[in-house]
Amino acid sequence: MKRLPPPLPFPHFLLLLQLFSLLVLLPLPRSAIGAPDDDPGSGTGSDNKTLSPYFRVRGARPGVEALPLRSTRVDATVAGVIADVRVTQVYTNTGTTPLEAIYVFPGSTRAAVHGLTMTLGDHRLEAEIRERKQARQIYETARSEGKTASLLEQQRPNVFQMNVANILPGDEITVELRYTELLSPEDGVYSFVYPGVVGPRYTGASGAGPEDRWVANPYIPKTADDRRAGLTDPDAGTDADGNPVSTFDIAVTLAAGVPVQEAVCRSHRTKITYDDPSTARIALDPAARADAGNRDFILRYRLAGEALKTGLLIAEGPPGAGGAAGENWFVAMIQPPARPVAASLPPRDYLFIIDVSGSMRGFPLQTTKTLLRGLFPTMRPQDTFNIVLFSGHSTSLAEAPVPATPANIRAANELLDRQYGYDGTELLPALRHAFSLPRPEATSRTIAIVTDGYVTVEHEAFELVRQHLGGEHGANVFAFGIGSSVNRHLIEGLARAGQGEPFIVTDPAEAEAVAARLGKTIASPVLTNINVSFDGFDVYDVEPATLPDVFAERPVILFGKWRGPRVGKITLTGLAGGGAGEEGEGGNAHDSRRFTAALFPGATVPLPRADGLSRLWARHRIAQLGDDVEAGAADREERIAEITRLGLTWRLLTKYTSFVAVDHVVRRDPGTTPGPVRQPLPLPRGVENSAVGGDIPTSPEPGTWALMGVAALVLGAAAWQRKQSRRRSARS
């Protein structure tokens, strides 16, 4: 029997343990709590705002050379569903060393960022648009040479980053950002949101990717010593003496194009006045400016009324070359009734495409069954429906749509009950099979796709849906992502291609609520089989190429370019229920089923500028191309080149184009290299310290972990020593 080596003497072991403890307990670099952006596909609405505006500063000592935000001024003009926004913020460098600042701010995925101006003292920098790599190279060169420079990049679709190099002590910095955004209604209510602040986020530093690590948490926890230390009170927005540290002001002009039924702002105290039925002005109450910047500004408004309204926005581009010069733009809107009645709703045809593959087994499939059981009762006797199940192959409930009778609904439930999840996920054959099924005449078709999205054919699926949107075979597509790790890109892309809505269900308890939401959304189509014609009005580059049905929950928007004289008419036609065609103005005519709306460009007053309409057209096109690029389209490089061209032409911030500006005056010794420090933010109003660790950490600090580790080692060493003693006793 082989003898074991003699054990390490226990005193020697303790000595080594003490040396190890000293090493472990040495001061460790403390990493900041991460504050990453939202998951870009959460579908909750908060994913359109990720980071609050703040400066991360290079070349300053923490707590000494901060860049406090002094004031924010927002001027917005909302033209129907289009918001043109100018944000002016003033910061100061109260330190003693030159700085480089990184300005990070949130935005909507629908925002078209088209301009930025940075003023530092007497130096005004107007950024120019360049290809992203070229812009970064220009900026880095200027920074290393000691020149003041600025760089604006898109890190994510809803996260933007502004770099400002070589800011001298005493500089006052004015940032003016300009963007245009398309507003989308929910339940018939539009919301204009200025994202002033966002709640804390957390991610482990080791788990963050290269693009996430700059998103360190900039929040100040509330402590009893905050006021004595002169720090900002997160709720009050004041310093130790009660004076406002940062003021916020906003003014919104709402030029709806159709009558404004209601406008309200519950997030802030405001004054609302009306110039006429379609124009409202919203101003912040002066007494509310001191603490108005620690939360989002939310203006909600409702358009139209009980009858279907149409509206037309016209803009004439200036003569010349580049941008919107030499081109004219229009936006046609169909606004459905605010409260449609049953008599105004045409029959509907539902087509449910259900993933029953192996990856759906268990919770996803059970949740799907719960979801559909909640949807079936929303169907009326005059409606029809069908179900397509797919895994490795496809099958359907019937060869043609069946009436929504109790017997047919019972048969559908029995079919679903027999599904347990197996085989592959052949999505494309299922879509082709579903689109080939017959559709009853004069009905509004709604397609609901339910899947976890575990496929690699996103691009092909998007194209297939687009091909079957509008006209005789048109439909709206609502995509449901079911499961704990959904392919959100597929779900959101399908809904976007199908002019529908994405829904994500990660908890079985959410299924019934989501079913009710979908039922409410698709239960009230007021206009189907929509067609548009242009008589005497020369148009081109119209987006979208086909028009989906009009739902009570959202309008349809058609925008494009026109040339020649502003004459002729735009005619919108469709099928509606008995009460949906009560427009009665501008030459409109209807019977109990047919709706016709005539829009006259010559009778429409042009907007003062064409920039907003042109940029939104380009932004819509860029989003479509971006979907294809992310899905791995075969002509990916060509689509990237087209995105880049659109960004450069229309001066839009994209994933492949950035804004850069350089002042050629050398303001700093090129031999110095500043280091980074962040300026923290006050916590958003109502958020407690536990969200960021605060006074009571939610996880142990490095030293605590070290003590716990040493304790475990001591206990382990004692147990090991006892075991060795027993073994020696046994051998003796």
C-alpha cells in the first residue's frame, strides 16, 4: 500500500492562510454598478428610452470637476403624428483641467436624429454627417491634436452617444439636438414623450459586451448626509440651500391636421390653449420648472371624434441640391373613429398560425392554448376563422375558413388540446400554406403568428409577409413571442412587415391579459380593402407600398413625394360598416359598405418646411433595410450601402453614419491624456436606493466576499486538519 505524503504542519498552513487573507483583503478596484440599456425588444414601451442624458467626463477628479446640467429647454412641433423636436441643454465645466465628455441620451427607435450643434464658449460647432468609420477617425485625430471636436454616434437603435473632446475649464457648453419622430397611438391616444430621466438598470460587468460597458450607472444614492455635502436632492432638484440645480422647460405646438378632441399632460403642470379646433399650444407652468427634469414629460392627445376623419399634410421643398431641396412631400392620414360601434364593423376573418414544434413543448404551448382560449370568445357569429399548426409539417383545422360558431370553436380547442410539441420549426412552408388558404370576400383578415421564433429565416419571413400585405390578399399580422427566451427580432420584424403589433409573453399569468389586449386591438377594423389613387397629382416613392386595414386602435399613414403643380386629388377607398363613413366633407361619398374620401392637395396649406416629412420617409426606408441587414439578407452589403446613402443624403444618424465637427483651433497641449470619470445623476423621482445598492447593498462588496471566502477557508482547513488527524490515528 502506497503511503501518503506527510500533511502540511497546521501552523505552517495557518501562516499561508494569513498571507492569502492579506492578499485578498488588499484594496480592490471597485467597479460601478452597471446601467445598461433596455432589451431592445421588450415590447413594453420603456424599451424606446434607455439612458437619461448625462455627461461622462474624461480628465476630471470625481466630485470635483463635474459637468452639472444647468438647464434644459425643449421646443416641439407635432404635426398630426409627426414630432419635430429641438432640445437645448446647458452644461458648465467648473473644474480646473481640460475634459473630454461623453454625452449619452435616450431616444425612440422611431426617432430620426438629423442635427447637432455644440457651443463651447465662443466656439460654435455644427456637426456634419459622415460615414461612421470616417467620422470616428476625424474625431480621434482632432482629439489627439488638442482640438475641440464633437462626435455623435448611434450605439443602439434607441441609444445615442455624443463625444466632446478638449473642453477647457470655465467653458459653458450648449448642446442643441434636433430630431424628428413618428408618433404611434395606443388605444386611440397619441403620446408625445420627452425622455427626461430613466430608472436604474443593472448588469454584471463581466457579462457586458464592448458596446455596453460605457453605460455605467450614473445615479446618486440618497443619504442623510446629502444636503450637508451639498449634493442634489434627487426628488427636489435643489442644492443644499434649496436653489434649483437644473431647470426644465418645454413648449409644444400641436398642429394636428384634424380636430383635436382632447389634450392632457398628467406628468407635469401645464397650460393648454387652442388657436383653432386643430391647433393647441402646451406650455410648462413656470412654477413647475425647478423639479420638472427628474421624470419624463408625457403629453397625450386624441384626434378625430365619432366619425372617420382624413387629413393631408403637404410640404414643398426648397429649390437647390441636396436633402429635401427640389422635392415635395405629402402625408395622408386615415384616422378611425374613437369609439366604433358594432354596426360599423365589417366581418372579420381570423387566421391563427401556431408553432407546435419541439421547442414549444411545455410552458410555451400551454401558454399558447390559454392565449387562444381568451381570443376565441372575442369572435362574433358573422366572423370566420381557421388554424394552421406547424412543426416539421403544416396542417389546418379546415380547408377554408369556418364560421365562429360554438361547435367550430369547440373543435378548435380540441385540436389544440391534442398538441404536445414535437419535430422541427418549418415557418416558411407554414406561412405559404396559410397565405394560400381562401379568404371570404369583403372581410378584414387578421393573422396571428404564435411562436418562440427559434428559426434562422427571418429575412425570408419578412419578405413573405410584405408580399401578402394589402390588396385582394391583404392582412394585418400580429406576432406573438411565447417562451422564456424569445427571438424578439423575428417577432418585432413580422409585426412591422405586417403593419401589426408585436406581443411578448414570458409568464403564463400574462396570457389572458395579452389575449384581451389583442382582442381589443383587432376587434374593431373600420376600413378594409383600402386602395388609393392619384388623379392629376403626380406622386412617386410612396411608402408603404401597400395599405393595411384601418383599425380603431391605430391609423394608417401614407407618405411620399410629389412633383409638378399642387393640383388634382388623392382618393382613398375601402369597405366600412354602417357608421364608419360619416365624413360628409370634401366631396366624400359613402353607402352602408363603401367608403370614399377625396383629399385635395390644392386646398391644403403647405407646411413651412419639408424637412420633417422627408426625413420620416427616409427613416421608414432605413428601418426596412435595417431589418433585412440584421436578418442576413443575401444582398446585405448593397442594403448597408443604401442605408449609408440615405443617411448621408438626408443627414440622418444611422448605424453606419455619424455626425462629426472639428474646431481647428488647438486648445489643449496634445501631450496630456485625460482619464475618465462619470457625472452621476439624481435618482428619478420615486425611486429608492435599493434600485442601485444605496445605503443597504443588495449584494456583498468585494471586501465582504473576501471575508466570506477566508471564513470558508478557515472552516475548510479545520475540517481538513481533523480528517488528517483521524487518518493518522487509524494507521497507528
